Amino acid sequence: MDISARNQIKGRVTNIQSGKAMTFVTIQADGMQLASAITNDGAHDLKLKQNDQVTAIVKATEVILAKVLLASLAPVTVSLVKSVLCSTVKPWASSK
């Protein structure tokens, strides 16, 4: 399949959670965890299962980051606006 999007991240499916209309797919890619919310029909058509090799394709015009200082809200969630891809980033350990 040819595609013009240049933001392509290869990874492995680590978790699949299906809801009433959407499926939440988590992948491990280059040391980071990415998640994508896709329709149940899309997940069914792809025949997704644990450990499948997949490519996450990101089409976003903006990336917005928020640093939350409240410990109860950690880890910080990074969202890619105008896409269904998101990743959870764990706070870095201090090197003091």
C-alpha cells in the first residue's frame, strides 16, 4: 500500500481493548508505548491480535504537550491533536 504520510512508526501490538463502538490498541515501538483508538470494524478488518506487527501512521498538524504537576495525574499524557494516536510518557528520573 502506498501512502503519502511520512510519520510512520513500526511497532508490535501489546494490548487490544474493544468497547461498544471503538477498539483501543496499544503498540510498543522503539522503546515507547503508543495507543490508537480505531473503530471496531477497522480492528475486525485488520484482524488485529496480540503481538501483530503494525505501522502507526500519524497525520497531525499540531502537537500539544501539557505538563501536569499534580502527582495524582501523573504520568503525563501527550495527545496528538487531529489524530487518534496518543502516547503515555512516564516522568524522567532525576539525575541528582
